[in-house]
Amino acid sequence: MSETLDMRPETKVEKTSDLGENFKKGIFLISMLLLLVATFQLYFSIERIIDTWFEYQYAMIFKAVYYLFVLLISLYIIRLYIVKR
């Protein structure tokens, strides 16, 4: 069992770089969480706008178009994500 362990101490440059990367990841995660909350708020606000602006008998038609639009955009984003991988 001749395993060699790397016993070199970490340099300050590596620690600083690691801290910087963790900070960037944290900021990214917070930004994504805020984006998710804002997206949901926008989604439900548009639903309320449709109910307010359009007559009762036409509201469901506009909601169906809106849901189709959201579905198409979501599928497009998912497709981009899968193709990227």
C-alpha cells in the first residue's frame, strides 16, 4: 500500500480564489431565487390583468392564449437547456 498523500499546504491565492468563487455562486443563487419569485409574481399579475381588462366571456380565451404562450416559452427554454448539455 504505497499511496502518496499530497501534504502541501494550500497557498493564500488558492483560498482567495475559492472564496471568490463561493461568493459568485452565492450571488448567482440569490439572483436566481429573486428571478423565480419575480417570475411567479408576474405570472399571477398577468392573470389578474386579464380578469380586469377583458369581459367575463372573453377572459378564458385570453387566458388560454396566455397559457399557451407560457407553455411555448417554457418548452423553448427547456429545449435550449437540453441541447446545451
